[in-house]
Amino acid sequence: MSTPGRRVLLMMIPLNLVLLAWVWFGRIFFGAGGWFLLILFYVLPFVLAALVITTVLAFTQPGRPRALTGAQAVVQVVMWGAMLGFGFFLVDFGDMEDSDVSAFTQVVGRNDATLSISWTMTALCTLATVVAWIVLLVLLLAQRRQDVTAAGTPRPDQERGTPAAR
């Protein structure tokens, strides 16, 4: 039987790629494509690099079968949700008047209130994505350090010759 951490780990590569595409050009499916397609073209390589770092760290954790811890899995799912929200709420713009729309405003209707909600949610989703990625990175590195320490590698205070080791 597969644990939730194992399932999230196995979904990391495909969902990271799908959500990266969604963030970049997913709004087109709602008729909200515009200049952000070009702007995000320069930002997304950094997002891809960040996702590759956490994915590699997750897949190279010691132990069999490989799986994320519960906290790591929850943070990864939160990050996916925030990326989904970013692509849904991002207000795109074009050269024509009234071309500032998002997938959200295409669904609920475009007016000043929905545009304001859309921008606010975009900012919150951006913040949530960045914070979740940082937390996931810290959790993955902490798990790696804990596994190395548990495997018998001495901690700095346990090395020979230190007073704590005697």
C-alpha cells in the first residue's frame, strides 16, 4: 500500500511540469492570454530550477521505498495549490483597452472588484508558493542531515579529540 508521502513524491515530476505550463500559458484556455506570456518566459527558468532542486532532493533521499514525510508532502501540495491559484488569478494585459483579464475574471465577470480580488489573490498565491518552496527545501535538507547523522556520521561535537566525545 502506498503512503500519501510516496504518492506525492511520484507525482512531483509530472505535476511540477504541468503546473509550470499552467502558470506560463494556462490562462489562454480561459481567453486571458496577453503580455505576461512573454514576461513569464524570463521568470519561469528560475521557477523550473527551484522545482528541479526540490525534486532532486526528494528523489535522492535515503531509504526504501522513497517517500516524502508527512510535512514535506503537505508543503508540496500547498505549493501546487498556490501555483494553480497563481495561474488562475494572474491578471494578464494586452495592447487594447479592457484587455486586463484573468481566468478568474473570465469565469465570474470582469469589473473593478473582481480585478482587485484577482490581483490580491495573485500576490497571495505568489507569496504562498515562495514560502512553501523555502519550507520544503528546509525540510528536505533537514531530513537529509538527520539521515546522515543517524547513519553514524559523527556530528562535529562528537569527533575524536573534542571534550564532548570523551
